[in-house]
Amino acid sequence: MRCDSRLRSVPEVPPRALGLVRVSKERDGMVSPEVQRVAIADYCATRGYDITGWLEGIDESGSRTKSAWWPRLDQAVASVEAGEYDVIVTWKFSRVARHRLRWAVALDRVEEAGGRIESATEQFDTTTSSGRLARGMLAELQSFEAERIGEGWKEAHGRRVAAGKPANGKPRYGYAYDPGQKVHVPDPETGPVLADLYRRYVPDQSVDQMLRGLHEARWRTAPSGRLSAGPLRGCLARCSAP
């Protein structure tokens, strides 16, 4: 059977990649989202991947049990399962998760769907048992590092609380730091606001009701951010605990 030389070969469709970017905290010395994006883009260019989407998580933990990152990670995995992407590419595997269960579940779901999770800076031949072992060991090291950091902060916070200081050095709503005495003292402006919140909180007034009042009065957090229910509820619960 003769082949018609006028027929053109059908070009292969490049794998569709989802770029995954996450930073735990926006601070000096962090690997910025821009740096991660460039590394991912360069990696995909060398592999012939077509980046057809990006998913970012800024100031979102990859190790805490409760994190705003987990719904985003589930979204990324679900998009592979739905056939929207062939590969998820991240700067480092730790950007996916430093949580053992979350990482294992995400990896299993993606690979069961015929997809892949790849790192722009950490390459392993996962077609071999030794490559999969190396990737697994790296994931375990990342989880260990997250736990070690958490234990260090817990110890530091415990020392501060034992000394009668706030758990961390962040501004405290309702208080101002006195550098001379090295203690937090009631703030003349926001202190009465916090006291009023407690008067309403103790009789079980809804946090959402209190929050609406704070928004209407245009009160902001100590770092000048927008007040939200979670941090307000946590603040009131911690400070009212025996």
C-alpha cells in the first residue's frame, strides 16, 4: 500500500501543565512567587510542556492540619482527574505539601488519573523503584523539617507565655507595647473596643454580630488589616481561657 506523500503527519500535542506556586509567608528571604514562576516556566520549556494554567497560594502553610492551601491543592488534583491537565509542575515538591497524608493522597490521586507531579528543581526518574524511593525520602525529610520548625516555635511560645508575655511578638489588638517596661499595656484607642467585645462575648453574643459592628465602625486589626471572624474568635477564646 502506497503512502500519499501529500499527507502531513499529525503533530503531537504537548503535555498540558499546571504551574503550582506557594509561599508560606511573605517575608524577606522567601523564594518569591515570581522566582518560582520563572523556574517552572524554564523547566516546562525544556520539557516541551504547554503551561495552560497557574494556581497560587500566598501566605498559606503546606504543613498545618488546617490550611487555606488544602482546598487549592484539591482543586489542582481534581483538574488532573478531570483531564484538564497532564502534569502539575511546582518549584520544589515541598510547595505541594509538607504534610505526609496530604502529599501521599495528592500524589496517589494524580498518578491514578494518569498524571504526574514534577519539580522544576528536583528531578527523579520515577519510572524506577529507586527514583520513587528517593522522592519518598525527600518528602519524609520535608515533613520532618516542618515538624522540627513547629516544635521550635512551640517551645519559644511556651517560654514567652511562662514569662507573662504574648506567645509571639506580633501586635496585639487592644494593647500597645511599652519598650521601657517591655510589656504590653492597654491601648487607649483599641483597648476599650476589646473590653466591650468581651462584655458582649461572655453572654454568648455571636462573633459575626460583633464583626459587623467592627466593620461598620471601620476598625482594623493591629497590623492594619481587615478584621475577620476566625482571628477574632481565636483572640477572644485564648484571652478568656482560665
